[in-house]
Amino acid sequence: MIPVKANPKAPDDWRAQLRSAWRDPRALLEHLELDAKRFSLVDAGPFPIRVPRAFSNRMRRGDADDPLLRQVLPLAAENQPSQGFVSDPVGDAASRASGGVLHKYHGRALLIATGACAIHCRYCFRREFDYADSQITSSSLAAAADYIRASGDISEVILSGGDPWMLSNERLARISDALADIPALERLRIHTRMPITLPDRVDSGLLDWLKRLPWQTVVVVHANHAQEFDDEVDAALARLRQAGATIFNQAVLLAGVNDRLEDLHELMKTGFRAGAIPYYLHLLDRVSGSAHFEVGSRQAGALMDQLRRKLPGYLVPRLVREQAGAPYKLPIF
Ligand SMILES: *Cc1c(COP(=O)(O)O)cnc(C)c1O
Ligand code: SF4
């Protein structure tokens, strides 16, 4: 058991940590004792580097191939056009039901709570998504709740983004209040990377909000490598579990990050030790600028076969690919 400690930091300390996140790749590399000249860095334009120090603290100094560094460093490879890599690979533009709502799958509706994130992951589809006219605003929240209520069979709302926990606890309460009188609703799910990238976000106000929700709560975090867990992350996940949340982890299969058996094996074990049950292992969405992260589906299948030989069934993630128009995330193997 991981002892549950109260978070010693002041509420809202996470906001100060956001402000001090790395925003200059050269400064981050210097901090890691790496020579920037070894990398072909690129000006990342509208999706610049952003890395909280709580996350960079888990990077190894002097390691140019560090799996955490690789996820965040903008490289020239991003500017190479690649066949089949497009701006909306999963067809999200086509499934916008009402401002800020994506209703692709039966029984579940996804709310784009915000476009902002604490970290900018280079492989993310979000880098191309037009958030300005698709995230929930105060005025579209009522319409989103009406849409969900009128559908009658949506039993789960997923807060996603971006990262919904970039919103203040007050904004989160406004969203949950708007959903409170929908009879069919049974679960609230939160898709967030912040317990991993900025664990102090899991503050007492957030936990109070979670505990007061009238539904079962599911938190799906996102870590791609065992090295992303440390004592602070483990403690944040323990606080979430104590507040009643069931925690899963989803990961993306990424070349140079977690495409070896040992990496995946350690990720599943380490995540579970911290209380996060393996959920999906996603094949990369083929978004422009991410081709250098792609792992082919044959190699992915071979990795899954090897993982199954090593792990209990409940620690084996589901390898899936998202296909525009499909009724669920397609299992690959
Ligand atoms: C991934 C996703 C979901 C959730 O799917 P699950 O298989 O239940 O995890 C819901 N809505 C959208 C739009 C999604 O992309
Ligand atoms: S949405 Fe998730 S994967 Fe994408 S940049 Fe934000 S934290 Fe990273």
C-alpha cells in the first residue's frame, strides 16, 4: 500500500508551477547537460515546447535519447511532410454534435473542456485541432447539457480536451453542476495527463470536487514510460483513489519512447503499482508532424504477443487504432 499523505503544497501552487514550465528547448537541454547542437530543433510555431519542471525532473541528465525528453522536444522531423499524415486523422471535425461535444460512440459523450494542456506532447493530434470554436464555453455549456439530456442514452460524460484539469476547480464545478440533473448519467470520466505531468494539480479543492460528484468517477491518466512515475505521481494517484476514483492508464506506442518489450513491461507494472490499471495502448494517430513516432502495426502486434507471455492478463493493455467513422476504437491484436 502507498501511504496517502496530504499534499503539503498550498492550493493553486500548481498554477505557479505552470508559469515556471520550460518554454525554451535550449534552456531545458542546458539544464539536462545536453548540447543543443546535437539536436535539429525547430521553431514549433503555434504548438511550442511546454514542460513542467515536475516532469523534467524525471528526465535523465546527459541522455539525448531520454524517453521523456523525446516526447516533448520539437525536432525538424516534424516539418517533414509524410504521406497519410493529416490534420484530422480521427475524424473529430465530423463528429462535433454541439459546441464542445463529441458524440462518436454509443452511450458516451466527450466534452472538450479546454484546449490547454500543462505539457505539449509532440505526437498529439491536438497540435492540429481547432479548439477556438470547439471547446466548451460558459454559453455553450447549457446547450451541451441539453444535447446530452435529450439524447436519453448517454450514461457517461468524458471530460477531455486538451486537459480538463487545466480548468480551475470552480470551472469544473460549473460543468458538473450543469450535468447534475441528467437522469441517464451514471459515470463521469476524466481524461487527464496532469496527475503525471504536474501531480500537485491534485489539490484539496480538486479532491473535494471529485468526492462531491453524484456519479461513479473514472480517471484515465496518460503515461507512456515507467520513468514518468515517481513518488509525487504515486501520491497524487493515491489521493485520487482515496477520493473514490477508479484509475486507468492509457499510453501511445511511440518509436524511441516505449517501443521495446522492456519499456512496455515496466510501464504496465509501474503504473499498476501506483494504482493505474492498463487501459488502451494506442497506435499513433497519423497527425501531420508525428511520422517519426510511428510504430508499424506488425511490430506492435509482435510486442503485444511478447507482453502477453510475460504479464497477467489484467496488466495487458488493449492495442487499438482509432479509425474515422468506426463505432469504437478498433482492437488490433
Ligand atoms: C476515445 C473516445 C471515447 C471513449 O472511448 P472508450 O472506448 O469508451 O474509452 C469517447 N468519445 C470519443 C470522441 C473518443 O474519441
Ligand atoms: S492532449 Fe494529452 S497527449 Fe495531447 S498535448 Fe495534451 S497532455 Fe499531451
